[in-house]
Amino acid sequence: MPKTPDHAPQAPLMLITGGSRGVGAATARLAAEQGYDVAISFVSNESAALAVAADVEAAGRRALPVRADSADPEQVARLFAAVDREFGRIDVLVNNAAIIARQSRLEELEFERMQRVFAVNAIGPILCAQQAVRRMSHRYNGRGGVVINISSAAARLGSPNEYVDYAASKGAVETFTTGFAKEVARDGIRVNCIRPGHIYTEMHASGGEPGRVDRVKDSIPMGRGGQPEEVARAILWLASAEASFITGTFLDVTGGK
């Protein structure tokens, strides 16, 4: 992959965890269109990650797909080391990687499932933010940056009878957003959170109901599910200078639900 010539201004770098599908993939494509170089992490679907990288490069930007489980601190460290080597900077971190398991009532949840859901959805964003702050913060001679955590309307609604563990893990992400935003506000880092609602992504198949959005869309005030690109536009806005005085806030992309 060609390096940027020394005399050319270097593009900002956005790192998106879980960037091979759904909201993450849509964000990667839109970021490239808006002038970002893009790094994405993925866990299993390499072909999908390579397809997203190809789309980024087709938009004239540089791309770096990296296999990394954000729940594993060693893999997270390797992910950020790869970004350091390839780009030498990070301007925006989008903590998007998350999992759900099959729909279930609370009493049927297995302990291993709870551990994995919290490891990926709650601890993963903290591990990634920890790496990002060491590169972005003024106290580490960084140029500042933006962290955007992806929560879910489930954090407000609770997902009863379906994914109370997932909802609880996203609630943890929201509390983390509030505390972290205050901690680094004077270090040049803005930290915000997006709450997507019912969005048409492959994630619902992981919960055992691929058509879930169509089942619940009548309960959404706007009467429809959302598209990944609609969430991506909110992410790119929060990442931009247009949101320069916004930190520690939550933006619902839910169609009103």
C-alpha cells in the first residue's frame, strides 16, 4: 500500500472496531468519502473486511483491515500498533464492535454468554479507548481526537424477553462514556455516544430473528427501521469540527423510539 508523500497533507485516520459489516462498514465507506483514511478491525469475516477496505480504497483513501478481538487486551494492543505502523496517527476511534446472542429470558442465560457479551460490548470499548487516549491526549503530546461509543436504544429500553444482558452491557458503555468524557475533556479529546435503534443489519440474525426490524417497525414512531448509513452520518457528524463543543452527550438514531 503506498505511503502518503512527505509533502502531502496527511489525511485524518478513523479506526472503526467491528468494521466489516452493518453500521461499522457503512461508517468506513462514508468516512472515506469524507476524506478519512480508515482502519477497521474484524474477528472472523475476513472477506467482508477486505471488501470494505476495497471500497475505502476505491474512494481514494488508504485502508487497513486488522483481525482483532476487542475483548482481548493483547489483540487490542496489536491493533493499535498496526495503526501506528501504517498511519502514525489516530484521530477518531469508533467503538462499534458488539455482539448479541439468541433471544432469551433472563433465567435461561448462561454464565459464559454473559461474560462474553460484557467482554466484547463493555470491556472492549474501554480497552480501545485506553489505547486511543495514550495517542490522542495532550498529556501524551497528542494532537487531540474524538472517541465515539456505539450504544443502543436497548440501554434505555432494557430488551426484556430478548437480550437483557446485551442491554445491560450497553448501559455500561453509556456510563463509561460519561465518565471518560469528563476525564479527558481538557486533554483535547471529545467523547460522545450514539444510540442506534432498530437498524437493518446482519446482527439480528445472530439473535435468531433476521426479520426482527420488520416485526417491530410499527412500534417506531417513524414507522420504519433505520439504515446503517443513517447511523454512519450521525457518527461522522459527531467526529467532525461541526461538533467541536459537544462532549459527553448521547445522540439517539432511533426513528423516535
